[in-house]
Amino acid sequence: MSEQVAETEVEIQNEEGLHLRPAVQFVDVANRYRSTITVSNGTMTADAKSVMEMTMLAATCGSRLKIRACGPDAADAIAALEELVAKNFALQPKPSQTQKEG
């Protein structure tokens, strides 16, 4: 039985980029799968199961990340990570100044 390979490209859309909180969420999702998962931002590549490596990607808003998974559940892993990024890590937008003051 050959290993599955799946990959995708996603765009970071939250204005603060892939800071610690979304990086932790990304790693939590990646760790649910047995597949080896890597994430690339330009020439830098990180282990998707390492918070330290994910934050070192320095992915800002608008960064396009390539996610690659190899293993028995590669397609499922890619789908889950795509969904997480598409939902903007389920982060709520920051309240505007007027909302804070009101």
C-alpha cells in the first residue's frame, strides 16, 4: 500500500498573520493526523506539528503557504487544515475603536 500525498496552497487572511494563537491551533489540528505535514512560506519550510517552527515561518497577512502531507490520512489532514485557514482560525475580528468606546 503506497502512502498518500496531498498538498494545497492557502492564504493567511487575518491581519495579524500566523501569530502564536493561530499557530497553536494549526499545530493542534496537524497533530490529529499520522501523516507527516510540512508548511512552506517561500523558501522556509516548517514541521506543521511544531509550534516553534510554525511561528518561525513569519507568515503575515496575505502570505501564501504551501501545505504538504504524506501518509495514510494525508487528504483528510489537508482538508482539515484548509478549513481551519479558510475560517480564519475561528478568530473574531477585533472591535473597532468606536465599539470599544461605546
